[in-house]
Amino acid sequence: MVQDDLTPGAESELYELIIPGQLVGKVVVDSAARMVGIIRSIRVSLPPLRVELVIKGLEVEFPIDVSNVNAVGTVVQLKNVAKEAETVELRDVQRLRKELIEEIRTAICGRP
């Protein structure tokens, strides 16, 4: 099999079983101080090594390379404006976390 530099050889998505965890489920704030969603998962692919955070927003999911993360604390702050996402409110964060918990439960148990 011939592989170019843009096609990863292996790719995995990582989750945490506690929501919010160290990363998964945390609120994501862009450089314009807008809450844009939560971290859904961590995607690792190689070669070449690439690590992305998959952000779950309102009606959208999008990857952010970890090099675009400015800080990780009680929230994850991005270096850039997240043009892909609308601003979310606190009640949306709760709903997104519940959806994520159900996704993980379904993946592990095979049923909702």
C-alpha cells in the first residue's frame, strides 16, 4: 500500500469515562471569548503524528489542532476564533454533555 504524507496510517479517538474529565466535556472558549461547545473527544493519528480536539457545538462538530489551544483550565481557550460554531449558552453546555454521555454509553454498552 502506498501512502502519501496527508493520509494517516492509524487513527484513534479517545474518550474519558467521567464527564467533564481532564479534557473531554470541558467548555471550549474561542479567542473572542465566546463559548463554542465542549470537547467531544481527542483524535490521534499517525504517521505523521497529529493530535486534534474534536469540538461538539450546536449542530456542528469540528476538529482543532492542539497547537491552536492557548490554555487548559476550567475551560479550554483557543488561540483563534471558531468560525465553524455558533455561541452556546450554559443550558446548551448541559445538553451537549448529556448527548456526549449517551454517545459514550451507547458505544460501550451497545445500547442507549
